[in-house]
Amino acid sequence: MSLPAFLRPLGHGVHVVDTGFHRDDFDAAYLIVQDARAAFIDTGTNHSVPRLLAALEALGLSRQSVDWVIPTHVHLDHAGGVGALVRELPQARVLVHPRGARHLVDPSALYAGALAVYGQAEMDRNYGTLVPVEAARVVSSTDGGSVTLAGRALVTIDTPGHARHHHCIWDEASRGWFTGDTFGLSYREFDGPAGAWILPTTTPVQFEPEALQASIERLMASDPQCMYLTHYGRVTGVPRLAELLLGQLGQLVARARALQHAPQRTQALREAVLDVHLSSLAAQGTAMPRERAQALLELDVTLNVQGIEAWLDRDARAR
């Protein structure tokens, strides 16, 4: 069977769908198939929905076969398309972190928050109008609870640090976590001699480094064989990646605290964040010109600095 280029099987009934957001291999949704029943984990934006429906068709699955749509959290590159997708899936329920449930039923505050970060032009271009989900179809996850897909358990745990409305999903069948943004970002362009490279994401507005470290350590306690990242794809060699991730997180926190009262703080933080990431990348032996690496990281560095500044200001107010 020939599959479209944006759909790739990963084994154990797990398929990655490239949502097409921003660039190729940047934003993933996952489709799990078990005994002709299906679940989506993360959806991308409204513009991703045609690809998700096409993925079902390519695998010979009906829209009625989807039992669950599970956003890892309600940031729009992960959950912006949930309402539009569920509208096309008559049997599907939505499993979401309890802090995110109300934002799917009434996405007005979610839209307003994203608008404040991205601006109207970016919202129109990349996200469109958010579609609400009927409250009766929304199920709140619990820490350590599970749902089943044709008898296949999918376990959720609370994983704050990137966002307080974030849960991760454990799939025992593949011994992998669907991590959303908790286990960072790993773009395939940066793969090198040692394998994948990874960096933490500290985007606004709920970045909490201590909570993020605890969440990463909790994921690692299951001895996972792989991580399914929204940005991007399935990665293995998980202990090495966790070390890279936690090492950069610690450096970011230390550099940010040292710059908390610096003049022109935003620019100083930008230079520090970029230095932490590029130094880590260079240490992995990845042969990529600095200018190319910097261009690929541009969006993430900008958002990471915004999130770090929000955390610094919140931390200062709490003291």
C-alpha cells in the first residue's frame, strides 16, 4: 500500500502525520491504530485537518473508527484543530488535561491568549477560527488514569513545566511516551553522528523550570524505549537525550537568573539562549553552518526568550 508522503508508519500501529505547519518535519500528529480502531494524539491547527482525514483514508479506516482525539495540551500547534477534526469524527471523544478542557469547549480565551503572543496576521495565516467542542464529548484526564483503544491502554500523567494544562500519554505496547512539548524539540535537520539532538522549549506563559525537570524525570522513570515528539517524530536513545535536555535547561535557568536585571534584557537573553543551544549542538558533532542552525532555531529562540522573561517576572513578583 502506497502512503502519502506526510504519513509514515513507526511500528506498533503508530503512524506520524506531518501536519504541514510552518515547514516539513516541524509539527506532528500521531495516529494509533489497534484492531481497526483509531486514536489521534495532537492534531496540529485547523489547516492540518484535511491531512488527518486523508491519513485515515490512506489506511483504509473510516471516520467512524476513531474513538479518541487526545491533545497533549491546548497550545494551538497541538490542539488548534481539535474542534474542526472532531466535527468530522462522529464517534470520537476528546481526552484533555482538566485545566485545558474548558478551553476546548469555549476557545475564546485560548484564541485571545494566542493573539496576544502572535498578532492578528499570524493568527489568520496559521490558525484560523477555532471551532468549539461539544462539552458532552470532552473527557478530563486524570494523573495515572487510562483509556483504552480496542483494549490497548493509553495512560495519562500530569506533566507541568511547559504548561500547566499538559499531560503525556504512555503507550505500553511500544513502551513510548507521547510527550507533546514536555520532552523538548528535536528537529531532523539536526540529526548528527551521535543521533538526534534535542532542546527544551520554554515558551510563554507557563514555563516553570523546576516543574519541567520533575516532569522529565517522571517520564524517564518508566524506562521508555522511545519518545513521540510533536516537534518532531519518534526518537530513541532516550537517556542521552534526557541528559542533553536537562543540561540545557539548567544552563538556561542559570543564564537567565544572571541576566534578570540586565539592561536590554531581552536581547541579552536572546544571545544567551542561542549560545546555549548552539554550543550543545556543536558538542554533538553536527556539521551544520551556524547561520543555517540559527535560522532553523529562530522561531524557538524568540518564543523561548518570551517564556523565560515571563517566568523571571513572575518569580520576581513572588519573592
